[in-house]
Amino acid sequence: MTVGVANGDRVPCAGVYTAVPVLIGDERFSIDFFVIALGGHEMVLGCHWLRTLGPVLWDFERQSMSFWRVDHRVQWLGLDAPTGIHVRTLDPGNLLQLLLAEFADIIATPQGLPPARASDHRIHLLPGTPPVAVCPYRYPQLLKDEIEKQCADMLRQGIIRPSTSPFSPPVLLVRKKDIT
């Protein structure tokens, strides 16, 4: 029997061990192993086994992988990982805080306009084309005040800029469900 390896070669296999109990960090697994010469490695956990973990989040910069196992999140770090911790198990209670900290730059309040792009969005009109005449939406005073407040806040923060377009987009406010 031969086994396909990462570089595409097929190497001879001396046999197969099935359902071998393995402890990785604090996690116990039952793994099938193919006996092959590995050249200095004790074992390789291939795609066949990794597929049993379900969705895996990889971060090659931080040398980490994390996945859900039964009722908890597991995160493993490489031997040269920046934190120096090799294997760590996370409970679901801390997961939200860890995710918020890891992606703080993505969920932070925007500051300023987005970066300039190679092509800017424009609607090209024929010269002298008048704006479409439509009736404006009617809003109760409370909603109108909220729209003006949010627009003023975003202008002050630099998230939006004043428009010079003769066209105006509709503004819709969607009420959130009351959680209480």
C-alpha cells in the first residue's frame, strides 16, 4: 500500500493503526495512522483527520488554529507562536471577548472617509439632464430630527461628506426589536 504525501509523491506504507487514542494538549482523539517514514517527524495529522474537526479558523501569521469541539472552543498555537503558549483551550464565555479584541480594528467606529480607490463611483448623465421630480418622503418630526442628528454626527466625524448631487437617496430608519 502507498500513501500520498504533501508534495504529491506516493510513499510506501508499512501498515495502518486504527482508533489510536491520542492526547493533544487537553483534547483526546481517536485517530487512524498510516505507518510511513517521515524523516524526523513523529506524526503528521493530514487532511483526512483535519476534516473531522469541522470548520477550522487558521491564522498563519500568529501560527494558530481554532475550532469548536463538543461544547468548547479549542485554540492551538505553533511552537514558534508569538505568545509562547503552545496549546490552549478556550471556554465559550471568553470567546466573545477574544473575538472582540482580535477584530477591534474592524468593528471600531469609523474615522474619516474610506481610502481612495482606483475607480470612483459616478453616475454619468447627459449634459443638461434635469433631476427626476419625485415627492420627498414625509417623516414624523422625531424621525426627521434623528436623521439630521445622525447626518451631522457623521459629517463631524468625517465618515460622510456633503453631496453636490441634484439627486438625493431615500433614507429609511428601521426600528430595532425591543429586547426587554
